[in-house]
Amino acid sequence: MSVDVNEDISESTGTGRPDFDVVVVGAGMAGLYLLYRLRHLGLSAVALEAADDVGGTWYWNRYPGARCDIQSIDYSYSFDPELESEWEWSEKYATQPEILRYLQFVADKHDLRRDIRFSTRVGAAKWDDASSMWRVRTDAGAEVTCRHYVMATGCLSMPKGPEIRGAERFAGPVYFTSRWPHDGVDFTGLRVGVIGTGSSGIQSIPIIASQASELTVFQRTPNFSMPAGNGPIPEQKLAAIAADPEAYRREARLSGAGVPMPKPTVGALQVSEAERLEAFERVWRQGELLAVNSEFNDLSIRREANDTFAEFIRNKIRSTVHDRETAETLCPTDHPVGSKRPCLDTNYYETFNLPHVRLVDLRKDPISTITETGIDTSNESFEFDVIVYATGFDAMTGALVAVDIEGRDGVTLKDKWAAGPRTYLGLTTVGFPNFFMVTGPGSPSVLSNMVVSIEQHVDWITDCVSDLRDRGYTTIEPTETAEAGWVQHVNDCADITLFPSANSWYMGANVPGKPRVFLPYVGGVGPYRITCDRVVDEGYLGFRLAGDAGTQCHDGVVNRLQPDVAMLLQTLAELGLPPLESLPVPEARAFNEAISAQRPPGPEVGDVADGTLPGAEGELNYRIYRPATPGPHPIVVYFHGGGWVLGSHVSDEPLCRDLCVRSGALIVSVDYRHGPETRFPAAANDAIAAVYWVAANAESLGGAPGGLAVAGWSAGGNLAAVACQQARWAGEPEIVGQLLIAPATDGASEWPSMAENAEGYALTASLMDWFWNNYADPADRSDAKASPLRAESLAGLPRAAIFTCEFDPLRDEGDAYAAALVAAGVDVEHVQCRGHIHTSLHAVDVIISGAPLRARMAAAIQGFFRSPNAT
Ligand code: FAD
Ligand code: NAP
């Protein structure tokens, strides 16, 4: 259908039916593919585009040196296999004119222009609830109606103002990289000032320098940049695609960032310095932004690892730029590599060796005003013929909220997002039915090869619209629960990375007044795709559908596990390990030890020493972890986990070290006898004996006088709780606090969490069953020494910090113990660890999202010793 949207067509047709199934805003890479797909699904559509041609980013950003920085062969559509043989990229990183020609070629090949209205800017869109359609209004005042409304307006399409005093005063020509004149700019013989050193500045500066008589670059924040090494498309890449094009594209779709890359297996600090530097050199020579993520798996999550790469790049800058002060000014030091979008360049750093090029450090000498003839900084006046702004974009949300989009009940998108965007999957948002965003906030978008992300979103949206039509649904809208869960998940993912530590446009920090929220989704292109597909497979989980077919709502949250926990479980599932309970006990123990040997060791402590102490019936081993600070220290007696069957005084070493360092307490990790060789109550009796002995010998161990605390994880949490009860009944020794981490407290009944989390979360119901069977006879399990929850009275027990995990079979019994202690008048800090599993809190340096929880445990330990015992 072809409609002139410059006329008020809905009034003219007056049918009560929308003019189009879908209105698309934007005719960049996303808008073009949307039109193609919608047409093939038999849906009527029009695209409204502010520019006078297709191309989006590649239409507007025509500055000298503009190129892609994902290899062209990857940065191209995959939906049309024919296109891959029809179009040949001339180099590894194609120029803007070549990419624009490519998009024009696609538009022509598929005759897409006939459904695009150019030079048409959308100013407003309003949801009409009565007719279940959107009324979309152009700046020229025309209205078009549609059932579904898709913003394909781009993440980096709304240029950011210069926000510099006096900007309007300059009398000479002013250019923005993001709105470059179509007939180009000749800088020959001109004095040029460039403001901004992001990707656009870094690409254009060397070319402007090659023409200008004088070039002054005003830098606020230096960026990390690597040489692009542009040239012919690498043979290896061509061969990989030629071997199996479909497999290559599939790998891209399931990869982390939309480009097939080997997965790294080591961290940067797990190899020698020589190996690390060799890897960084490889990356530097390769000229590919994502290459470093194939070498090491911890650069975006561990600051110390990241620092090694940052210093490598700084050394490259120092060895390239001759003037020492200029080199240091170009060295980024205020953010981790990758936390702001890194750049690829051609001779960027070398440009500063040219005699007519100068760098001004705005951190030391900020701009005070732009004048009629140039730029004044606090120390100097500069005269220019031309000023170039490479100052970037109001990214990800700018183009969306620039349109006055009004959803249900008169709420606008701008108002809804005043504190930061809230979306479900980065595709939809509550209160805006039938409204979709391509690469919206909360999706991988700008953290990926965007073509791959665009195609995935377009496929999802168009499949959804056609599915609704086929099944008789008129509207789709996400639920509050689903959206809140997704926002939480997006933040959980960001929080385990270094991204939030930088003042980047990813965080909205480049636009004054914009809320500081991490905008894209860092969970990876492949996992994200799987999530989106799962939402559909689970009956549009988290969406409400309505129409002639009735209403449907399968409400829920799609990703509830902490992201690193999900990754760990995925890795474990891929390893296909045998269930521990299927092994004879000695083999299960050996297996458990072998796995433990491979984990990170935990932080350095002041001192580690081993010894033995008298248990209930013989010697027990212990290991003591002393803080590096001068003693005496508060003492914590710690009991390891392992279901009373596995483990030893050293098996929870990383956690003991972590608690020691964080709390400043001395941790004595004590062994005890295990089942099935010595069954209940041997372990409990040993635990009690150990507490007595440590209390009696506190001073010689380096402990501070005045009571000790107990702690334990899992079965160790059970023993710690039991020891507190026994000490209270005996009247000694003095225990000032109990830290119970995912404790087993009740072996005599089955709690709902046991069935809910029976499988798939590391500790299974059947393993727990095996543990209990090896430890205690069913008849003994209601004894308080086995099940502390069963004690007749919990009054007078020491204050407690109890950490329970959402996806743990033991969750409910831990929660019940906390509640019972509170009911008995005990001072309890009860922390319910959202998205965690039984083994999360114990996995130091593996489950990063557990770190803040371990910090709370340490604070609880400190609290035990600060305030008086609750007894
Ligand atoms: P866009 O290309 O931004 O198109 C959006 C279109 O919507 C524009 O044409 C705009 O005019 C139109 N529009 C917006 N608002 C309205 C309105 N209200 N009414 C009508 N029309 C409107 N990504 C990579 O993955 N690799 C790269 O190498 C890469 N290089 C880049 C280089 C530059 C200089 C920039 C700025 C971005 C780069 N990107 C890169 C990101 C790039 O934006 C995406 O890869 C991709 O081109 C986005 O396509 P899109 O169709 O989603 O949005
Ligand atoms: P950008 O990365 O946001 O860089 C803008 C630069 O301008 C920054 O150095 C910024 O400094 C500076 N700046 C902004 N306002 C300023 C002010 N008032 N005074 C002084 N300096 C100011 O923008 P961009 O370079 O256009 O790139 C945006 C994104 O587009 C990139 O990150 C990338 O995703 C994409 N892109 C890709 C390519 C490519 O190679 N394919 C090329 C261009 C763009 P601060 O850092 O201090 O804010």
C-alpha cells in the first residue's frame, strides 16, 4: 500500500481501521530490514524518515575518515544470502561512502524505497486505546494510523549539543561530525579547531591534519585507541566464511558481541607477564576491537586485570608520540579499557608528532568561551577559521524521547523514563501497547556488532506482529513484573562489570542532566537471543495479549538468576559431570577435592598456620587465617560445608581468606568427623569440642579476649548453629555471634524450596538426601543437634546473621530458622540473596555478584564483636 502521509489519511479513509499494520520510524539499517521483513510476512507498512535518503548513521556521518570499526564482512546483513555474493567489500573496514552505497544497493535490490517517505520527521505518536491503534504525527502535521508502531530511530542518531559557552558566537564555519555536509569540506590551508576525541574525532583528526595549516585538538577525556590495520579483508576471515557461510553467521548470532570469536579460558592475571604481553601484542597487530576478549576472560570484570591492558596501551602511546607531555596527556587514566567505547584508528597518535598539530588538555585548561574568532581557554586564546565538533550523541534514548510518544493514560515515554529507561528486553515498555524499539535500552545494541542485534530485533518484532495477527490478538504489552525483572537483570549484569565505573555515554554521563543508568545490556548477544526466544516459547512470558482471541497473560520474570551464577551453571551443565551421589563416597571426595583445586585461591591474608586440637573423640585438624593487621583479633570458629560427608578444614579456604581479609577477624577453620564412617552426632560433638578448645586457647592463638563467634556454610552452618545452642545450654563458652551461610537447619521435614529447586542449581534434592542418609538416621533427624530448628527453645541464643539463597533447596529451612530466632527474641540480620544458589556465596572470585554479600557477612562479623552479646 502506498499512502501520501502528507495528507491526513485517517480522516480521509475514515474506515476505523488503521492505515497500516505497522509504521516504522527511520530508514537506516534497521528500518530497511523491517520493511523487507514486514512485506514478506504480508503486513502493510510505511517507513517515515527525516533524511532525504536511506542509510541512517551512514547517511549523516560523512566526516573525513568515517568508517566502520567492526570488519565490513561482519558488519553487513545476513538475511539475504544472495546479497553476500552480489556485494563485495573493498577492504577490511569500509568507508562511510561504501557503506552508504551498500545500504542504497539493498534498498534498490528489494525495492524498499517505495514504502519510505523521506524528508518526513515524526514529531508525535499517541496510543488510541478505543481503537487500539497508534496515531503518528509528522512535523509537517500529517497523521497516519497503525496497529503497531516501531521506532527504528537508532542508538546514535541524536547529536548532542556542544554545551559550550559562546558556541553561537563563532563567525566562521562550524561542522558537526554527525551532520557533515554532503559535498565535503576542504580544510586546505585553514586553521582548524576540533573539539572531542571519541571515535568520530579520532577517525577524522588525522585526515583534517593532513589538509589544515594548523590543527588544535581540544581533549576533555583521552580514549583508548588501537590501530585498525586496515587493508584487504584478512584471508582467514574469507576462508572461514567461504567454508560455511550459514555456520559463520549462526556463530555470530550466538556469540558474545555479534562476531565469531574464540572464547578465552584464562584470565590476564593467570598467565605470566611475558605471555600476557605477547597476547596484547597479538591483539594490537590484529587491529580488531573485540580481539582482546578472545585472549582473556576477566578484562571487563577485574580492575587489576584491566589495568595490565590499559598500561600496555599507554606504553604504546608513549612509544609513538615523541613529545612526552603530549603523550601523557593522550594516555587515559580515569577509566578502565572498554568501559568507554574503545576506538580503532589510522595514525591517530602519530598525528600528534606533526609540527602543525597541537593538543590542548581541557582538564588542565578548560574552555571558557567560544569567541567570534576562535576558542578561549582559561589560559590562552586560539584563532580559527573553522571549528569542528566531534562531541557525540544523546545515545540510546535521545531519538526515542525526542518524539512526543504518549501511551496509555496520557503518560509520555519521556516522563516514564525521567529517571532512566525501563524496558522489557529493550524491545517494549509498560504502558505503551504495540510499541517496539529496535536496539532499545536494555538490549545488547551498542555493545555488539549492531547489524546482528538489529536483525535479531527485527526478526523478533516482525515474527511477533505476524503471530499476533495469525492468532487473533490485536494488542501486546509487557507486564510490570516482567519489566521490573528485566531492569533488575540488566543492572545485575552491569554491576558485575567495570562499565558503571566510567563516565561514558553508555551511562548517560555525557549529557548534562541525563540520569546515570547503564543503558545497554551486557549479558551478550547469544544469551540475549536465547532469552528472547524463550520468552516466545513460554507463551510470551511477561506479556499481556488481547484481541478477538480473548486475553492471555503468562506473567513472570525471564532471567532470575544472577548473571554470573547462570554462567557458572551453564558451564557446569556443559561439563556433564556425574552427580556426586552416584559415586562411592571416596570417589565423591576425590572428585570434590579435584574441583576445589581448580578454583581461585582467595585473597592474601597475613598468615596461615595449621594445627590440631582435641575433638570429641580424637585429634582434629584446623587451619588458622590471621589478618595482616597487628593482633590480637576477634576469633571466628568456622565449619566447612560438604553435607557432613565431604570436605575438610581447608576445603572452604577461599571463603575463609575472604572473610578474614574483609572482617579483620582471625578465622579458625576446624575439621570434624564425617559420615558415613562416623555418623550423627559425631560431627556435632566435634564442633562443640572445637569451640570449647578455641575459646580456652584464644589468647595463644592470637585472639582478643571476650568471646568468639562461629560461622559455617551449608552443613557447616548447621554445626555452627548447633554449637551455639549447646554452648547456651551449657552456659559456656561465650559466643557473641553466629554467621550461618545457607545453613541446613531441618533434616526432619521437606520444605517447598527442596522441591522447587530440586534440580539444576548445583545442590540437588537428591544430593541433599544422600548427605542426610550418610550422616544421620531418619529417627535422629528431629534431634536439635541434627536439626537446630527443632530445638525446644531458641531464646537467649547469640545474635545471628543468616544468609539464604533464592534458588537453594535449603532456602526455606534457613529462612525458617531466621524467623524462629526472631520470634525467640534473638537479634537477627536475615539476608535473602536474590538470584543466588547454594554454592554462590562460597565461590569467591568466581561469583562476583556474591562479593557485596560477603562484604555484608564481614560487616556482620565485625558487628558481633562491637556490640554486647544478645544473650
Ligand atoms: P540509524 O542508522 O541511526 O538510523 C536511524 C534513522 O532514523 C536515521 O536515518 C534518522 O534520520 C531517522 N530518525 C530518527 N528520528 C526520527 C524521527 N523522529 N522521524 C523520522 N526519522 C527519524 N555500529 C557497529 O556495529 N559497527 C560500526 O562500525 C559502527 N560504526 C559507527 C560509526 C558511526 C560514525 C556511528 C555514529 C555509529 C556507528 N555504529 C556502528 C552504530 C550504528 O549506529 C549502527 O551500526 C547502525 O547503523 C544503526 O542503524 P539503525 O537503523 O538502527 O539507526
Ligand atoms: P563520543 O564517543 O561521545 O565522543 C565525544 C567526544 O567529545 C568525547 O571526547 C567527549 O569528551 C567530547 N566532548 C563532548 N562534549 C564536550 C564538551 N562540551 N567539551 C569538550 N569535549 C566534549 O562521540 P563520537 O566520537 O561521535 O562516537 C560516538 C559513538 O559512535 C562511538 O562510541 C561509537 O559507538 C560510534 N562511532 C563509531 C565509529 C567507528 O569507528 N566505526 C566512529 C564514530 C562513532 P568526554 O569523553 O569527556 O565526554
